[in-house]
Amino acid sequence: MKKLGVAVIGTGFWGRNHARVFKELEETELLAVCDIDAERAKSVAKQFGVKPYTNTGKLLKREDIEAVSVCTWSTSLAREALKALEAGKHVLVEKPMAANVKQAEKLLKTAKRERLHLTVGFLMRFIPGLQHIRKAVENKTIGEIVCATSKRVSQWPERIGDVGVVKDTAIHDIDIMRYLFNEEPVAVYAKTGNMRHKKFEDYAQIMLTFESEKSAFIESNWLTPYKTRILIVTGSAAIMKLDYITQELTVEDAKETVQPRYPWQEPLKLELKHFANCVMKKEKPLITGMDGLKALQIAEAALKSSATGKVVKLK
């Protein structure tokens, strides 16, 4: 089977994981890594037996590299993704995709013009339990969906430095709510603030409302002493609760509480395998550039709502 030639741009904590998974997958051949820190690039390249680069321009000139993962700091994601698209490479760009909506729109236009795959790193969608919930919502086995609540809290991660909690972590749940409700929110109301960190917001509570009069609540912070990643979906006939960390799913209805069992799977491996297969088979990915743009628009609306103290209506 022909393998997809790939490279990773940005070899920090998460980029190193991308490199590891690409090395492990049968569908991909990891050919290079790139980082502005030469020593880090060399270290990761040596670990996986590939060539290190500190200049993305040189890496992107290689014809054997067909696709890249962009895992740089959030404020440079769009710049590096744009370089890759203009060089004719398919791109998986980590969330939040871009520093702002304008940058994200440019990525979409470029990918469309060059007829290239552009997908965004919302790997929560690949957790088996979430797929199970999505099917239950679609099939109405939990009745009509009433609301969904997410809690994504933990201590301040040292790797973060250029965006706040809304664009770094809450954006995962913004995407998940769009995915589960299968419609766009029409309004957002949010409260964010700085309790320990001066530069960016370190906590956020976000409420999304939908045209169907359903609601979603998102809590996210970098303050809580232990890590919690939970989703609760309330339906008229049942309640489903997913622990993203353990991947345990609980379903409660009027008669019983059950925990469906399925093997734990690494979401990143499922995500990158899906990306590679979509590129090679020319199929539409589960997560498109438009999904990334929509989530970023909602995240920016949440920040605006908090700044003004008003509900922000979404187009």
C-alpha cells in the first residue's frame, strides 16, 4: 500500500505526539519535522529517524511531502498553514486554526483554490463515546435533545502562552456542541475573567442558544487543581454522560443505568488515520476548514459578549 508522505511543523508537546502517531500509522510515512528551536527539531527528528528543519520553506519544497500537521503556537498556526497550502500540501492545522476569523477565512479560500484538504484538530470528535452520543441524538434513542453541558477544567498548562482559555480549550466544546446539535447556535452569552493570569482569560462560562430553543453550557478554566473533561447530554428520554479522559460512557433512563463497553482508543491516532485516508482516497473529512472557522467565530463572539456584558447574536 502506498503511504502518504507527511511532516510535522512545530515539535512542542503536541507536535511530538503528531510525529509519534504518524510514525506508528501504516498509512503514513513521517519524513521530516520542523521547529524554530533547532535543538528541539534535532531531538525529535533523531527520536523518529527523520530529517530536522528550522525553515518551513525548505521543508515545503520537498515533493515527497504531500501533507503536513501544523502544531505551532496558536498565533502562528494560520501563517504556517497558509505557507503549506500555497506550497500544494494538504493540511491538518491544530485548533484554534488561526488567531482570528479573517486569517481562518483566508485559509479556507486558499485550500479551495488549490483543491487541497484542510482540516482542523478537533480530536474530541474521534472519541468513540462521542460518536455513540451523536448516533443516539440522531436516532432519538434519548428522546429529543434538551441541552448539553460540558466541563473542561484543569490547572494552568505551561505550554500555553499566546491565547486564553476560550480559544485554547473551550473551542473544543464549541465544536462539539455544533456537532451534537447538528445546527448553528443563534446567540451566545459568556462570562470570562482573569483570576491568576494577567494577559489572557483563565476562566469562562459560555451559553449557546439554538433556533430550536435548545441550549448548551460550556465551563472551562485553568484554575481547578485537578483535570476534568466531562460532557452531559440531556434528552427527554435519557441522559448520557461521557468522561473524555477515561472514555467511560453512562446512559441513564427511567428504568436503568448502563455503561456501554468498547475498547479505549487513542483519539489522535484515529484523527490522523482519518486525515491520511481522506487525502489518499479524496474523501471529505469529518472535520472541515469550515468547522474550524465556525468554532472560531463563536469563540470570538463569546469574548465579545463577556467584554460588553450583552448577548451576541450570531449570523
